[in-house]
Amino acid sequence: MKEERFKKNLYAVIFSFFFLCSTSDLLLPRSPLAILTGGRWDLLQPSIGISAMHMQLLHNNKVVIFDRTDYGPSNLSLPSQTCRNATVFDCSAHSLLYDVASNTFRPLTLQSDTWCSSGSLNASGSLIQTGGYGVGERAIRIFTPCEGVSCDWVENRAYLSSRRWYSTNQILPDGRIIIFGGRRAFTYEFYPKNPGKSVFYLRFLAETRDPNEENNLYPFLHLLPDGNLFIFANRRSILFDFVNHRIVKEFPEIPGGDKRNYPSTGSSVLLPLFLTGENNRSKVSAEVLVCGGAPPGAFLKAARTIPKIFVGASRTCGRLKVADSNPIWVMEQMPSPRVMPDMLLLPNGDVLIINGAANGTAGWEDATNAVLNPILYLPNEPDPTRRFEILAPTRIPRMYHSASLLLSDGRVLIGGSNPHRNYNFTARQYPTELSLQAYLPRYLDPQYARVRPSVLTVELAGNMMYGKSFAVTFVIPAFGMFDGGVSVRLVAPPFSTHSTAMNQRLLVLRVRRVAQLSAFAYKADVDGPTNSYVAPPGYYMMFVVHRGIPSEAVWVKL
């Protein structure tokens, strides 16, 4: 009876809210009621046959998904011809290609172990996938998108100069990819290989490794507008000149004592870069956000004590304006503690914090108390006490070895979770998870349909040039609802694994003018990205955002 009464009261509150609100107020809600209206969840596939440990969205709106080859047989079979003619671990697939539009998938063939590997799209849109475990630790695997069913992995098992397991990748302004760190790999290298010397030592990686716990794997890498790399590992961070192989400066340690990298896994994003002022890359402000993690010793208590002790995770976030003359971390508190969070930039500039646990660390059976509610972080909210919103919960825990990414239609794809040595479908509380979900942020709610832009054309979409202007035409469905304010944004699709969204970035472009073409159609004249320091070459999702509501993206190539 109490539960029924609670539900009735809850529905009454929601009904009253929408009844009392003006129908002309179509900005996204910023109130405590957002806890009750925080998006919704769809189950796309009850099982895709593998656990989505790694994911990458391609420019043809298909997603490469894979786990590892030493789990044992998966629940997705390889075609019989592939199994007969290829050297594979078993006749089951450990990788697949998911078609977003049709909600279907087909198996792909891996020939070396991708366990805890890394990746990046290159300038032409191919996935360059690096490292892994065993015979895969020095491998390069390339997946080039195609419209048919012929494309599959191409592998070179001996390409890398060093073992790369738990490393991080970042595409660079010249189109190369830097492959950074890894377990007992205090070095970095490039793809394609550097002429002459191919691998470079960096003492910072050795210094940030904690004895017995590490806490510096999958370091956070962000390419900054000045052309240098921001690198964060454990609690320390540096500004790194990868051209001259030198540390430009070291930033203050993030306060509080919590560890932030694997296995005390937190997450990080480079907050949106605003190119709306003068076309001068040195004046583009860059700010990094780091959230979640675990206290010192948390991994040892979870992994090496009997019975296991699951320490409460970190609930803090730190923001750092990296271009300040005297940068300092500004600390904030999430509504709840979280380890192994994913952090994704949404097209409206908000940050989605999703997946993970409230206790423990990354590792096999080393965490408990799954956090089912995503959190929305509002980086531009002036009141720090109102920057976090609790969103609608999922029913499926996403723990160790889960992943998520932004799709071009504005949804968020979520999969994976396998905190076990092998596939284990009967484990309690957290069995191996093979399902695939979509989270629909609040901006996709039907009530915003009449102000949601639809892009008609993008000038030079297939060959956008640095420093050049272009035109975007779009429509607003409701007559008279366009308020003159529109934003055009580019989002780079990240490679997602282990709470690390490699290569993720969002650019807010300068809109010079907007002209009305008809009752519903408009044309925006937009300045493209200034250079490859702010926007490395490759494919981007271009969103038009009106009143905080993004359009479906159009793919453009720089």
C-alpha cells in the first residue's frame, strides 16, 4: 500500500509540474524534478553474443565492438568458412560490427588477443587498434569501414616496438597516433612509426606507478589547442611536448589523495572548446575535468584480502584550466561515490557520467554496489551546487569491462560488464553481461520535438578545410519557435574502454549569422575549425543545437 501511495504521489507531482509550466518554456529543465525526468532507457539487444569491453563508432554509423579472445567460446559463432580458413582461438566470434540504423550485427574475426587494448580512428576513418595481451601485445589491427559485409580486421602482430597493454591513444595534429604507456611500459611510440628511433622513454610514467597497485594505467590524454598533450596519471599531470619529447610543465597534484587511473579507475574529459572568438588558437581556453576513482590501498583490499574489503569510491571531481598562468584544481562533489565511471560529452555541452560502482576498484570481482543512476554534469552552470543532476536509473549493472559512446542521433550506446576471468552467466551479483542498451538523454524527450533542428545540407561536408567558412541549412518544425540562437558543434567519436574515451572532443564553432529562408528553414554561416591543433584531421559528428536541443548529426571530414 505504501508503495502504491508513493507512486500515485510521484505521478501527481510530475503531472503538476508539466501542467503548471508554460508550454512556451522549452529549455531543458534545471530543477530537482530532473531527478524524476532524467531521460529513458531502451534495451536494443538482450544479447549480442560478446561482452562489449571496447567500442568505436565509425563514420558510416556502425560500431566496432570486441572483448578478448581468451574468455573461452562466446555466444556468437563465426561463419563456418571463416573458422575453417583462419587461425582463430575458437570458432566463436570475439568481435562484431553493430549497425545502428537496423539494430543488427555480424561477427568479425580476431586473430590475436585484444584484452585491455587501445585504439583511435585515423584521418581517413579507419580504426587503428593497438596492443592487447599475449601474442596481441605488440599487434596493430586495422578495421576500415565498408558498406558491404566484406570488411574485417587486418592484423600485424609484430608492428609495435613495445608491449602495449592498458595503454592510451590520441590522434595528433599531423594525423599520426601516439600510443602511450601500458603495464610496465614507461614509454610511448607513434603510428605510423617514427623514422629512426621508434620508442621514447618518459620517466613520468615510472614515477606515477604505485608499488603493487599501479594506479597509472590507461593514463588520460588530451590534445590541447596549443598543440601539446595534457597527460594525467595517478594524481599527477603534465603538459607534454611530443614533438621535442620534453615536459613543458607539471601541474599541481589533484587534491584529496584519491587515485584516478586503473585499477583505481576514474575518468576524464576535455571540456568543450569554444572557437567562437578570434581565430587564434592560443586564445582558445582549455579545461580538463577528472571525476571518480578510489582511495589509496583500495585495490589491495579488494583484490588481495580474504574476505574482500570494498572501500568506498571517490565522489570528487576536479577541474583544471590548463592554460592559466597559475593553474589550480577546483574540486567539486558528485551526488554519490563512483569508480569505473564513463564520461561522455553530449552535443549540448553537458557531461554524462554513467556506469560504475560505489565501492571497490576495477578488477575481477573487485567492486560492488553498482551505481545505476547516471549523473549529468553542467559545466557552464554558474552555481556549483546545481551542476550535478541525478538521472533515470538503468536496471542493468555496468561494472568492470563495460563501455559507452555517443551515437550520431544523440543517444548513448551502453554495453559490456564482465568482472570475471571468463564468461560467467550465473555469477552473483554481477554475471557477464551481453546485452546492448541505449540511454536517451532528456533532450530526446518528445516534448522538445518542435524545437529540435533537422539539418538539410552542409556545405563542403566531405572536405571541410581549416580556417574556411561553410553554410549549414536546417529547419525548426514549429513556426515562430526559432529564437535566433543556434550553435554548431563538432564531436569527435571516441574509442571507449575502461572508463577512457580516447580522442573525445567537442568544438563549438563560430556562427557569424543566421538567415531565415522560409517559414521553417534557416541558413547559418559558420567558421570552420582554425587548425589541426584544435581539431585533428578525421571525421566528426556535426550537430546543430537550438535551445539546448541537438539535431541528429551529419558526418563531416576535416
